Amino acid sequence: MPAMTPEERDAFLARPWVASLVSPRPGGAPHVTPVWYAWHDGRCIVWTDAVTAKARHLARDPRVALCIATHEEPYRYVVVRGGGHHRRAGRLGRGHQRALLR
């Protein structure tokens, strides 16, 4: 499958796909969980509650990967790897976090 152009990637990530967020557990094993995300200014934004495993993992270790894939032919996907950080997102309500993946 040919690589996407930046324009194709942005159009793909603008669609409402469910993504798989991967973060390292304390022992190093991967923790994979489905998440909704938003693509905004070259970043993936993921919302989660502060008490979830993914929020705790991100607070301890910022290394993450996010895989966004179609489930029908022709299969297409984008993997975003890097560091993330979390911050309170007051407009979402008490306890919610917003993780920004760069």
C-alpha cells in the first residue's frame, strides 16, 4: 500500500474512526485500549477519565502510540508514535483529562 500524502493523512484522520491507544504498563507490557480521538493542528487529542489505566500510564510514562485503521478493504491506517501529556479539561467536567499526542 502506498504511503499517504500529508493531505491524505489529514483527511483520513479527520474522520471519526475508533483508534487503539497503546501505553506501557508499569512492567513494560503494552496496554491497548480503544479510544475516540480528534485530529487537531497535527495532534491527536484523546479524552479519558483521570482514574483510567491509560491516564495513569500516561502520567507515569509519556510514551504512547495510537493506531487508526479501517476495517474494510482497501485497508488503510496511520500510526502516531511519540510522547503525550495530560491536562485537565475543565469544560469536560471534573476528573476528565485530555491527552495530547504529538
